[in-house]
Amino acid sequence: MMPPIAILSGGPATRLYPVTQAIPKAMLEVAGKPFIAHQLSMLKKNGINRIIICIGYLGEQIKAFVKDGREFGLEVDYSSDTEKLRGTGGAVKKALDLLGEVFFLMYGDSYLNVDFKSVSEYFFSRQKKGLMAIFKNNNQWDKSNIVYKNGRLIKYDKKNTTIDMQYIDYGLSLLRKEVFLDKDYGEVFDLADVYRDLIDSGQMLAYEVGERFFEIGSLKGLEEARKYLQEHLEER
């Protein structure tokens, strides 16, 4: 049985203003339907049936569209940050009781070409606390932010990038619940803090993905995702 997944969909999406001043990113129309509908279809195809959507900014629109997930053949619950945004790490910590001991994690603006089952099998075959999917990006799609050598994650830093960073965080991870309980990160924190601690302690696996990701976090990314998903739908 596949682990559940948390989708982080709580941010205000300021890079897409004024488009996202009245609608959350997840509800933007992409290839004929709200983007989150494409995500849910992708997850169901990959055998993931339980989904926790971490909502925040304009999150009620997402909830009104997805409801309990039955229309998509899924089981969907929500963890809400509508009163106070807690950061990506804080949002996951708030949702822990809904997620169980091990769970996938992805962002609400990503469409990922990866075999989730293979990622899960790789993770459970090794005794580590986390896994990060990575992609050899070479600064093509957003800035590379990872040093990865000889099968090991050496460094991860989204803010201070260096010339030896050829890989990028693909936007998918697998984490054990205990990661958020072993250390007190406070109420408001970023997932990057958790990832760096796991890497520094040798507890973060890397899973290299061969195909690029698509995202709708920028106008350029939104257009690329629209083109890809339209072609993808036409091929079915």
C-alpha cells in the first residue's frame, strides 16, 4: 500500500499577481481544468489514494472544488493555515496527525513525471528518515540548489547557490513523522530547515529522476505546464 501524500497549497502566490489575488494557484485553469485536477489524476494513476491538502490563502476555493475527493476516486482531507501561515514546515507539522508514520510530500504548483511506486520501494528498502527526489538541472529550470556526489546528498541551499550545484530539489520527498518530532522547529518554519538537518545527519536519501518537472509558480512555468499538459491530454 502506498503512503499518503501531503500537498502544500497554502501560499499566496505573489509571483503570479494579479492573477492569483482572487484565486489560489491550485485552481488556475490549465489545459481545460483547475491545475489541482491534473495533480489528483496523476496521483491516482500512481496508486496514491489518500491525500492531505494543506490549505491557506484562499484555500476554501480548493476545498469547494475537490470536496472529499470521491469525485476523483480518492480520499481527501484538509489541514488549514487560514488564520496564520506557518511556512512549509509548519504546515506539514500541523497536518501530522492526518498523515501517519510515513508520507509523501509535494508542492501544490508541481506536476511530476516520476514513478511514485519506485520512489516508495527505494525508500523502504533503506533505513533512513527521509528521501528527496532530485533532478540534474544545470540551472535550466530554476536555479540548481543541490550538491550531489557519489550517490550522496552533500549540500542543499535554495538561497545561497554555488557553482558546484548541478542538481535541483525535484519537489517530491518521503518523510517519516518522527523527523518533525525529533527537534523543536517552532510553529513557523521552512521545510528547507528540516531537509538540511537530514542531509547533515546522513538521514536523507536521494532519488534521481530522469525527466524534468513542470510547475505553475511563475508565468513562464505556467505557460510551459499548459503546453505540456495539453499535449499530454491529446495523446491519451
